[in-house]
Amino acid sequence: MADGTTHRFHAIHAHEMLRVGACSPLATVGDPAANARATIALAQAGHEAAADLLVFPELNVTSYAIDDLHAQAGLHEATRAALAAIVEASRGLKPVLLVGAALERNGRRYNCAVAIARGRVLGVVPKSFLPNYREYYEKRWFAPGAGLTGLTIEIGGETVPFGTDLIFAARDLPHFVFHAEICEDFWAAIPPSSYGALAGAYVCCNLSASNIVIGKARERAMLAAAQSARSVSAYVYSAAGPGESTTDLAWDGQGQIHELGELIAESQRFDRDPELLIADVDIGRIRLERARMGTFNDAAAAAGHPETRFRRIGFEHRPDFADVGLRRAIRRFPFVPNTPARLDADCYEAFNIQVEGLLQRVVATGTRRLVIGVSGGLDSSHALLVAAKVMDRLGRPRTDILGYTMPGFATGAASKDQAWRLMRALDISGEEIDIRPAANQMLADMDHPFARGEKLYDTTFENVQAGLRTDYLFRLANRHQGLVVGTGDLSELALGWCTYGVGDQMSHYGVNAGVPKTLIQFLIRWAIATDQYDAETDAVLRAILAAEISPELVPVGDDGAVQSTESLIGPYELHDFFLHHIVRHGLPPSTVAFLAWHAWRDAEAGRWPIDFPDAGRRAYDLETIRRWLEVFLKRFFGFSQFKRSALPNGPKVSAGGALSPRGDWRAPSDGVATPWLDELARNLP
């Protein structure tokens, strides 16, 4: 805020986020008192880091690899004393602690996760599945917890819930609900956390020992990612690390935090120092995904509705909604991976999805020609690249592609030259049709002031040109037994930055309709980097990438500036960010603004590990983000849906969503943006 005070907007809890941590303390073999001190030290560090939940390794109070020492009465007494010390130390600490301890109940010893908050034990969860193969002999010391429900255990003179039927929920923070399982549990065919998630837990936690052998870290990561995806949750995994006995085994201290299958944070393995891995998980995103994903609800029904069998253990978390920053990497370009390997893989998939979609349409219709308007801009150039690859795969000459450049009143020499250079480089059939005479005639027939010499460049003036181009393309397709390839992209469709019935909205097949503008830029760069075409084509594509994005429908102004799309509707890099988080996840606008501000407020943070234009290094303040977000909301929810409701066929490309009424997005054509604008006004400073 302008006066420097903190606003609720800046608090992660206001946006349904939780700060979670995976802890790797320095263990002391078989010394609960020392292990308690190490646990308390990391708990205090977590408190300073404003963590809400800290997950420690399996049996971290005793150490894991102590074999028959687990059966010694002296160790049991020391364990309870150490646990009491941790409970007492937690009184003044914010985080809820999940610590691992061996506890006796009814003459049996269990490997347990103990939930502790503000000076009291919330409950104890025993390990369901005990490994007893290869290097593991847990059944020698512990009883399995599977099937134990509705029970209690006495700890420190208090009777607390005990069983595998516990989930823990903050009464004063509805999105803070978590479940605990232990190591082998998530190697089981149906991990206990599956039922915990179906019962309502948003965060699933695994206290693990898990010695390290070659390849096991990959297996853990695969299991944690898969479980967070299947259970539609955040998954916090903490494995034993330095200080554990290496008599026959070694330990790496692997910590991981996943969310909906995505790795949010991971620890430094084989580190001799204690480590606290902290990240903010987006519970709002998880909650909305569960509500959207009918399969999750069907699974709950198939499992007999676990929420009716689980005990929900309530506690007071006392959130203060302070500004504690954001401990989470936010991708500026959510449609684009931020590592070279994933970028290459995703661009390969995206490009080939487009090629396969158009190829099948050509085969199914028996089309003899592909007809495409080539402007020399990003979208038509990329659509042309796809069309060329289709002909290559069908073994047909590229001359079966009919490319038309159709200069109008504002067509620049550079873009026209780029269109011709690209058509020649790709060896397609290129022609030019000057639409100005027809446009002049139409404007005169309508008695438009431009036809009388006045410089009135209104919507009619622009759309006469755009409409004529489309009319020509469809009639040319009729003449040549062709199919008009649409060039409009996902970003333009989201903003309604297209004319109804015109080429960027209407075609025989909208090959770019599932690809946002930022991804198109990367796809063209990928085509260059992977030698999809030849050097001459690559040179033209580089020039196209460097050009200003413009519809070129209004003549150059007196200042020499061309008509700039982004100066009129805002930066595509921001709009694609808004599009992803609102359409794919359904997040409230204030949360989208919060995420955008953290992603874009620092120009240095925009340094991309892969090649991207200078625009990727810009910075935006909160007021600028708000301004363009309001534009997005008005255009997306307010007056653009009727254009999307009449979209032609085109392939869905990104998991981030599509806007076809037959695919991801179904909405009324006469909706309003008021609820979204009101939410933003209420919650943004």
C-alpha cells in the first residue's frame, strides 16, 4: 500500500495457501534427548520462517536404524521424555509438528507419526504397512497399524486420539487440513493418504526413513508426484538423512514438496547440515481442482465415503495474516516450461498435436488444397509452418498450400516482405491480392467518411479490411477445393481480440486455437533450434519474432508509430498469465493478481534460463497488473464469449485449457464480468 502498511492481500493465508516444510535434522543414533534438541531447533527455524506445518523423518526422535534397541525399555522411557520436551517447546511456536516416534499401546509397539501443536499432542497415527523384506525387518519390533481406528493413547498424562482414521483440521483456517502416513505406506497399492485425501485432507504428509540406493530417489519422487496427482493434494515427503547409523545402509535426507503432481521444492541431498525445506502450497488450487474433477468425487463414493469414517481432529492455528512473502516459484509463462529439457519436450508435443489435428482433417475431407492468409505476423507464420509439415508427412508437395498476402490500407512494407520471404522459403504457392480497391468500394457504398477523404479509422474501417480478407479466403477455398486454415490463437480468443466471422475467429479448421501467444513465440523458436526447416526459413522467422505485434489495420500515425496490439489491450505475457490461472484453475482475481505481482514485480527475476525476447524481462507494479487484469476480466467474462461459442474445430494443445464450447470451456454468451471485478475491488489494496 502507498503508506507502507501491510494489507491482507499480501498474506498467503488470504489466498488459501499454506507454508509447509520437510525437515532433515542431524540425527544422533539412539539418543532421543539429542534428537529432541535437533527437532526443536528446526521447529524454531520453521517458526521464524512462518511455516504452518513441519514434517520430520520417520522415527526421528529415536533414529530409525537402531535395530533391537527399539525393544529396550530404557529407550522407550527416553523417547517419552524427548517427546514431552518437544511438546513443551512447541507452546510458543506457530508450526504444527509431525514427528516420528516409537510408542507403546496395549502391550504393542507402533511406529508412529505424532501431531503436535502449541503445547499439546493432537493425535497419533501408527504406520499401516511394515516392510519385512530385503533390508527391512520392522515386524521384528513393531505391530502394524492397519485397521486400527477409533482408539486413543495416553501421552504425558493426556488421552489423545490414536489410529489410522485421523485427519487434522484448523478450526480457524479452513484450508489447513492434513493427513499423515509413514514411509512404506505410500509404497502400498492403495496408500492410506488416498483415503485421507478423500476424507478431506488437502496436505498429505509422509514421515520416512528410506535408506538410499541407486535409483531410489527417482522412485520416491515418482511416487510422491503420482500420489499428489492421484489424491489431488499437496504431498510433503521427508526422508532420514545425516546422522543415521550406516552400519549396513546409507541415507540421503531427501525432502520433497509436490502439488497436483508438480514438484514445488526439493532438498539438497547428502547434506551434512540440518535442512529445512520450505514452500507455500496452493490449497485453493487443490480445492477447486477437486470440485472440478468428478473422478475424485466418484472415488470417494466408491471407497464408501471415507469422510464418514475418519475422525477430524480440530485445533486452533491462530493465523495472523501477516505479509510473510511467498516461498514458491511462480512461472511468468505458465504455458511454457522453464527448463530446456521440458521446453523441448513440450514444444515437440504442441507442434505435433497441431500437425496431427490438421493432417487428419485433410485426410478426412479429401481436401486438395490448404488456403491460408499470410500476413508476416506470428500467428499466420506459425500456422503456415504447421501446414507445411502436414504436406511433408502426407508426401504431398508444399505447393498444395495456397498462401495469400492481402495488403490493406495499413500493411507495412516489412511485414509484407516477410510474408513473401516466408512463402518462398517454404516453397508454397504464393499470391497477392490487393484488397484496397474492394475496401474503398465497400466503404463508399456505406457512405463511410474515409471514402470522402476523412481520416476516420474506426471499427468499421478496420473490419471492412479484415472481413474482405476472410471473404476472399473462403471463396478461394471454394474455387480450389481447399480448406481455410485459421490463424487466431488462444490469447486472442480469450480477449475477444478478433472479429466475429473473420479469419482470426472463423475458418474451416483453427489450427492455433489451442495455443496462447507466448507459446507460439516459443514454438517458432523451437522450430528454429531443432532445424525443422531450412536456414532461409529460420532467418525469416527470426525477423518475424522481433517485430511489433500489430493487426496493421490503421495507417501509421503522424509520429511514425505502427498500430500496437499490446498498447491497446495490454501485454500478452500478462494476459496469458491471467488466462492460465483463471481458466485452468478458476482462482479468484485477487489471488491471480497476488501471483502475478510476485512473478513480475522484479525485472531481475525475469531472467529466463532459456532464450526469450526482452519482453520476458520486464517488470510490472501492482497497479499495472490490476489495470490489465481488469481489462482481461471485462473482455473475457463480459463481451467475448459469443465469439468463442461459434468457434470452428481445432485441437486442444495445452493442459492449461482451451476455449472451444465442445472442450474445456462452456459459458453463456451473455454473461457479465461484475462478480470477478467486485472480488478484485474488495480484496486488492
